[in-house]
Amino acid sequence: MLQKFLKAADTRLTLSKLGVKSVTILLVKFNIMDIEDIDNQALNNPLSKEELRKQFVEKTKELGLKHTFTFDEAWEVAQEIRKRQEFREKITDLHDQVVEEGALVGKELHDLNPTKHTFAGGCYVREIFNPANMLLVTKIHKKEHPFFLMKGKMSILTEDGVKTIEAPHHGITKPGTKRAIFTHEDCVFITVHATECTTPEEVEEEVIAKDFNDPAIALDAMQELSKALGIEVESIKDI
């Protein structure tokens, strides 16, 4: 299990077609290129960063455009988008592989990882016990919420590589998060969710996404992009 986790944790990234396309697609809003042109270029003749910079400058000057962002700002955002997409594909593949190889699911999984559910003051508190030496792949979270490691030590696969945390520790889970976790020791992990729901099943329906195409995750990504580049969310939706 640990070897599988470490293999999936190989997150060294290189420039890819996705990264180039992510920058180029920002030009669609300004009628510099259309979607078909972008697809053809990304697939058949992907540009280097400097080639894309030259195209960006030339087309901006040719059409007399004024941007709220620089090329470098757009490029950095594109690399984050690419890195996130590659990570999501990798962790989804890991999840599928673990399930295919007979990972515990359903009652067996819950018996080994017992959960306590508490509702108080408009919040749902979920406390789960994870035994040592387990590889766990979580569901996809679609709402921001705090988490707390109250006991133990675990390594978590993230977009930036493997992060090892040890109790006491707390952090924030962002929308679109799906974790691969290896427990080095027995762990107690708590999450807290603001909700008006009254049952764990209702809460899960509200805060867990079935896949990365969930509208709530897509909206959060668009808001993050709009903030970084100074573009209105509605403008991005139109692309």
C-alpha cells in the first residue's frame, strides 16, 4: 500500500499541451482565437512559453486590446490549472486502481474506520478513526471547511507532493479536494461543516461531489481564476 501511495505521489510536472491551452483559452474572450483554433494548436503544434508570449503580444497589439493581467500572470494561472488537472487525473486513477485490487468498501471499511457524527449550532462535526498503515482515498469535497488531526501522524498526497502532518494539526479543505492518505499511526481526524442539514446522509449530499465536473467545483475554480486575472466570473462563463 505504501509503495502504491509513493508511486502516485510522483508529481514532477513538465510543460504540457494542457498548460499551453490553458493560457491560450484566455484569448477567446477577446476574439484573438476561437476554440477550434486552440484545440488544433494545442494538439498538433503546441507552443513553447516564449512562442505563446510572442503570440499574445502580437495579437494584443494588432487588435488594440487592453488586458487587466500580464502574460506572466496568465501563464502562472495556467500552470496552476494544468497542475491541478494532472493531479486530479492521477488521484482518480489511484482510487480506481485501489478499488479494482480489492480495497475495503462499505460496511467493512466503516467498521475498520468508525465515525462519530455530532450536530450543534448549525454545524456538523465528523470524527473518524483511521488505524495505522492504511492507504485511504477520500471522496471529493465541494465546500470549504476546517479539518483537525487530533491524534496520530499521516502523509497526504497533494498537488504539490506529499505533505506529512502530525497531531495536533489543523487546516482548511478547499473545494475540489480529494486526498490520498497513508496513516503512519492510529489517527483521529475531524472535519466541521456549516449546514442546516440534520442527518449525515443529507450532509454528504450537500458537501461531497460525485466527480470533478460538479458545478460547485467548477464555479469555485472560475472565481479563483477571475480573482487572479481581474476578469468577471460571467465573462469566463461565456468562454
